Amino acid sequence: MTFKLNIITVSLLAMSGSVVAANFGVGNANTESVNMDKYQCKRCVSATGYTGSVTLLTGYNSPEDAHAGNALSSDEEGVIAAISGDVRYLNDTGYKASMQAHQLGMDNGFANIKVGKSGLYELELDYQAIKTFEAGDVRSQLWQNDGMLTPSVYPNQFDLALQRENSAIGFSFGEGVYNTFVRFSQEEKTGHQSASFVAPSPTNFGLPVDSTTKQLDAGASLAGDNWLTELNYFGSYYSNNIDDLSLPYMNDVYSAAPDNQAHQLSISGQYQLDRTVMSGRLVTGRMIQDDSLIQVSGNPLQSWDGQIDTFDGRFAVTSMLNNRLRVGASVDHSKRDNKSSSWEFTQYSYNSLSGAFKQNVPQDIERSTYKLNASYRLASGYRVQAGFDRKEIDRSYSEREQTDENNLWAKLNISALDNVNINVKASHGVRGGSEYEVNELTSSEDNALMRKYYLADRTRNAVELKLNHSLLSWVSIDLTGRYAIDDYNATTIGLTESQDYGYDLNISVQLSKDISAYGFAGQQWIDSTQAGSQSFSSPDWQANIQDEFINLGTGISYSGLMEDKLTLGGDYLFSNSISDTYLDGSAVTNSALQYGDYFAYNHSVNMYANYALSPKMALKLSYQYERYYDTDGAQMGINTVPGLTTLGELNHDYNAHQVMLSFSYLLR
Amino acid sequence: MICRIFNKVLIGIAALACISLSVNATPWDKLTGDQLEQQLTEKFTQGQYSPKGADSCLMCHRKNEAVMAIFDGAHGAMNNKQSPMAGLQCEACHGPLGKHNKGGKEPMIAFGDDSKLSASAQNSVCQGCHNDPKQMAWHTSTHNLEEIACADCHNVHSAKDPALDQLMVNDTCTSCHLKEKADMNKRSSHPLKWDQMTCVDCHSPHGSMNESALNKPTINDTCYSCHAEKRGPLLWEHAPVTENCVTCHNPHGSVNEDMLNSRAPQLCQQCHAPDGHASRVVQEPGVDAFGGGKSCLNCHNKIHGSNHPSGSLFQR
């Protein structure tokens, strides 16, 4: 009887196979015949105890320029040392712990510790340091102390670099059906960044950075067989330890970023009804900033009541109508309601207090996005997708208070051919909106022919082709080519056209069990055209900006040498970023027409040898070389131009080296 | 005695056949994806699970390192009741054994590049257990609509899942996202190429209810999570900054410094053409305060907004 039933079931399934999608979830398994008491798993391998490795690194660092610290994780000249590790622990009762560390002791590194019981609870501790270097040994005549920038004949020397140190603790608890979590993190950001003030002539200086951002997140979720729901809170608290900056002869020439906080409460859910899935979310938020205002004549407030209420809502549905056709739709609504008060404040003119008053304009922004999409399987391995997206944006106090963008797109996916996947995508988008007006509160002084590019009418057409070809079982090729053109057809002054096109090619080769190699090449061009009017009438100058990027790389790894003890490998990367600006028009008197050089290139070489000293110990010797050169025609000497003080020429030209020897102890 | 030796030889041949089948062509290679899915669905419904669980599978597959690596990760843990290895073991994911071990002619549910099984069928295995808030937006996500399989990014037969490790996740993403891989190497970009930041710091690969599968409700909220000093609200707002950070910046990287789409003064002049200095053509960089140093930002340095009562022109 059972046999007959099975035959009937199978026959029904065979008939309905084209309608019902396979669902191999373990919850649907037919386990009638299973008797787990007979399971022994003698051949299973127990992973209890400690596994992983601990690695000590030491080496010699020769950055030549602080900027090399980005690639070498340290700008220190000389001997460097660090510790890395990846250790896991598991016991018989399911308690587990893991610890991952990467280059602890260097400027860039992280550590993460997790302890808990599988599937029940987990405590996580996390630390990450990121340091980004812009330029080293920058000099300024200004010394900052307690909000006062004091000029001195002795130059203040510092690095333009920002160090972030983030520490976090998190705890999660739950058993599948319900889950909860709470996480607190604190990030300290310190260093200097390039800035400038006007007093009354412009002076570039190193803005000291010292701030703390605290983040508190918590949430709870519930899950059923065909539904999910989640409630979350996200809170962020920013505190700046640097005051407003003054000069001995002029107060508050540079206002500090004010302390602020933001809160968001989110509830989201998903419901699955057969082959239709619906999901939705509501987020309500508030951003608050009521830091003390600088006290100057004409300021009526001690502190401003900056407050923005936000609301974000979304509903999306997708449904497999049959095995060939999927349709989907979504609606998003986002509102930024600026509740801050509006007052009149005295403004400065170019070089002195003019006495003119100006009112701050708290801007509201509201966005709605509607999307429709469909995917249809034409035949096995042939699929076509199409969709229509519409975005509407309303903004107050703007030259154009309403814009809308309609975008139609289509894709063709072909996977039916042997070893080749082809994807073609094309889209056509048109942006329009309300009448473009010169608004009194924003830019009444602008040329009436100006159309700001983020508000202007625009037609955007784009095509993209992606190929993936497994030439042989051991060679894989990926090729992407793309072209996009933005036409700002109603713009006479401003950005009028932009083209973005390029390709990326990637080849991966598995030459043998032990030898793998890769190579990639890519280029991108972005050509933009804009017009301006020096005479405040029709266009009398044009700028053609031609950006170009080249990216090449290759690498090889050869393992299994010396009876599986030695692995050799190397990677090479070249990239070149170029931006050329060409000027033309009756207002242009310079015969050169072309701007000065603006490019940056680098060669990166990394070579390594891994040697297994024993089943428990390994050595790695690596060498990294960085050749970096950049130039910017706008960079100039500290006092090259009367009335402008710069931080000097901060271009880079260096060869950096790093040799590292690491010793790893394998715990199992 | 002769029978015993004969039996051992037979078992040896069978074992070798199993091992070779696991790496070479299989009898079900000739099936189309639809036929394979139908056959596996029938097997799944019949539910002919092996009598001994994983031992039945490992009799043939234990010499395959990739197979045995399951025990290094969470999915191979036997002491976690939520782990497949604590339940139906290998068959929890690969489906009932059926007659697969009798001549190796019956397919099992397989994952990854070489599997002909549709992504949705493969993913149904994972989703059978992973029904948690991280998957909340999966069904409407681009990755789902593009029929990306979980196994295209994740590897559960491993101590380290390449999609969950900070040092590997960027490589996982950029194995498909070639343009973004190139962008990391531009003159200015977020520090992704050194794995100090990762793609998942901003994006949710499983989809999200936000634009571009971002982790935060808006683009600006995403930026503020690391750049909280720009969040404000500020007394004097710069409208395009408030509206959308990517009006001026490309967070994936740019040939210009500060990830700017263009450089000052031209970038500023794409929006500002007053009857005054901002309209003038800057003919050469590095010769005056308009085209030298920080260009427009020499004076209008608080370009992201100012909280100075007299900062309406972003000079203070």
C-alpha cells in the first residue's frame, strides 16, 4: 500500500513539477523512515578542543613617506612587530569561543573575541584600529591649544592622518524562534586633517581632530514558519573634543563640528504566503543638535534647537506566479522633517562685518520611490527581466522643489550555452520636475541659465554586457563592458553632459592542483562637459574634464613544493588615475588651454614564501614593495600666491618596502 | 576465505568508484536542470534516508578533504542541536541517500558552480534553517532576483566561511563585482583594498529594505555611521550635501581626491554661477587662490555645513 501511495505521489509530483518549486528545507523532509538511534557517525571528526593558529610577525618597514602607511599598515621606519591569530575552541557540551586578531600592534589591525553556547547566546568583544594617511611632515605656522591657533616663527610639524579606534561589546541571546541582541561601541577619532579659514585672507591649516562617537543598538526578533518580525533601536552620540578655533586677533574663525545625536526605532516584518513574499518596515528617527552657539554680535541664541524628525517606510512584494514568471513591486517613502527653528543672524561679507542679516532655512526633503519588476524564463537558460522605477523628491527652499525620475530597464540572462553566461542590461531614465526657479532664499544671484546638475532635467541611457566563460575546466574568464551617457538637455550653464564607459576583464587559471594564477585588466573613462559664463550672460567658457583609470594585476600561487612544505606566491598591481581638464571659450585667454597635471599611479608587488617547519609550526617570509607617485597642479608653495597661505606641496613620490617574517603555531 | 577476499575487492572497487565519481563526470550530468530538480524532488519526497547517517556517506567520501572540512565549521558541530550534523547529518542538506550509494547513479542535492540545480532549489535547503532577520529582505533582493545561490558566496565545508571573514569577504564580493574591485584602487577610495573596511560595512548582500541594499535607511544615514560629525543638523545647511552625499562623492572610489566626482573649482561651478567670482573661468590651477591650494574651499571650507551664526557662506 505504501509503495502504491509513493508511486501515486511521485506521479503527481512529476506532473506538477513545472508548477511547484522545489523546497528541500529540512523542515519539509519526509523522515518517517529515519531512525536516528542507529546513527553512530564513527567516521565523523570531532572538532572539540582548540584549533587554529597564532602568528607572531616581525619585520623591517621602510615607508619613505607617511602616505605609504596606508598600504604597509605602519608609517614607522625600522623594526615593526605584530600579532595575528585565529583560534577556535569548542567543548563537548557546545560551549565555544573564537578569537581572531590581525596585525595587532600596527596602525591598522583588529581583534575579535566571541564566547558563548552554540545556538543560545554569545558575547562579543571587538576592537579595530584604522589609520589613514594623507601626508606626512606637514608644516604650519599655527599651533593649536585649547581652541587658540597661535602663529609662531617655529613651524608646527604634523601628519595629515586620521586614526580611528573602535571598541565594541555585544551580547546576543536566542533560540531560533526568538533572538535578542544589544551592542555598544565607541570610536575615538584623532589626528589632523587639512582645512582652511578666512581671516580675512585664506589660510590652510591642519585642523586637529579629537572626537568620540558612541553607538548603542538593541533589537529583538521573532520568527515563525512563514513569517519574521524584528524591532530595533539604533542610537548614535557624537561628541567633539575640539573647540571652535580662534586667532589671537580674531575670534572663532573656524567653528567646530557640533555635538549631536541620532536615534532610530525600526519595526520590520516579512510574511510568506505560498510563493508570494511580502516585507515591510517602518523607521522613525530623530536627529538632535543643540550645542552652544558661538556668541557674536547679531546672534540672538545661546544654542540652536536643531532637530530633524525622519520617517522611512517601505512595503515590497514579490511573487512567483509560475515557474517561469516572477513579478515584484515596492513602495518606499522617506521624509526628513526639519523642525529646527529659523532666526536671523548677522553675516560677514568678504572681509568685514557688513551688518547684513540672513535667516537660516531648515530644509525638508521627502522622497517616494515606486518600483515594478518582472522576470520571465523564456526557456531553460534564457531569462528576461524588465522593470520600471519612479523616484519623486520634494524639497523646500530650493530652485526646483520637485523632481521626478522615471527609469525603464531590461535585462537578458543567457546561461543555456555550454560554459558561457551572458548578461545584457539596458536602461533609459528621464528626470524632470517642477519649474526651475531662482529662489530668493538660496541663490538669487545665480545666472538664470544655470541648472544645478542634481536638480536639472536629465536623460540617462546605459548599457552593460557581462560575460562569464569557463573556457576549459581550469580557466575562467569574466568580462564586463559598460557605457552610460547623461545628457542634461535643458542646461545651458552648468554640467551639460557626462559619459562613463569602460571594461573589466578577469582571468583565473588553475594550472594544476598546486598552481593557480590570475590576471585582471580594466579601464574606465569619464568625460564631462560643463559651461560657465564669466560675463554673467550666455556661456563664454567650457570645461571638458576627461577622467581615465587603468587597473592591471596578476598573481600566482605555487603550493606543494618540497613535499608539500613550501608555498611560493606573488601578486602585482598597477593602477593609474588621471584627470585632465581642458578649457575653451572666449573668456579663456590662457593659450595653454589645458590644466596642469593631475594623476596618481602606483605599482604594488607582494611576494611570499610559506614553509611548514613541522605539522605544528610554519614560517612565512614576505616582501612588499609600493611605488607611488601623485601630482596635482593645484598644489603650491606655502606663500607662492600673496594672500593665500597653503600647507605647501603635498604631492607624493616614494618607494616603500616592507619585509616581514612570521612564525605561526598551529593548535591542531 | 576466497569469498571474503572477493568481497573486500568488490568493496574497494566500489569505494574507488565513489571517490572517482565525486571528482569526475557523474551519470546525472546528462540531465537538464529541470530533470535533475524533478528527480531530486521525487527522492526528497520518498525520504529514503540512510540507516546510519553520515557514516553511510563517509564510507566513500571521507578521503575528500573538502567533504571532511565540514567538521571544522559550525555545520559539522554535533553538539549544537541546530546544526545539521546533530540532525539528519549530511542528508539534512544533500537530501535522502536513496540509491545514491548503490552504483552512484542517483543524484544528491549539490551546491556551487558545478551544480545544475537552480539557485532557488539550492537556497531552499539553507532557508529551511536560516529564517532569521538577516534574510528579511532576501526575496526582494537583487541577489535573489539574479538567481545567486547561497553557495556562490558561502562555503560551509570550511573552518572559515569566505563571506563571513573580514579578510576574505571583499574578495568574495569582488569576484563578481569587477568594477567595484577596480574602484578600490583609484586615487582615493575607502580603505577596502587592505581589508580595513569591507563591503558589508555598508551593504547587506542578503538584501535590505534600503536603496542599493544599504544597511541604513538612507545613503546619508550610511555615511553618518562613520562620519557622524557631518550629521548635524547644522544651522547652515548646504542643500545638496543634506540631500545626498553622493551628489558630490563616489564612495567606491574616484580618480579625484576625497572621492569627489569632479574637483573644485569645476565641481562647484556645476551648480554656482553668480554675478561674481564664482562664475569666472579658472584658467590654470596653482596660480591664484581660486585654482590653488584648496580652490573654492580655501574660503568656503565648511562645505558640509556650518554651525557658526555667521556661517551662511560656509566660511566659518
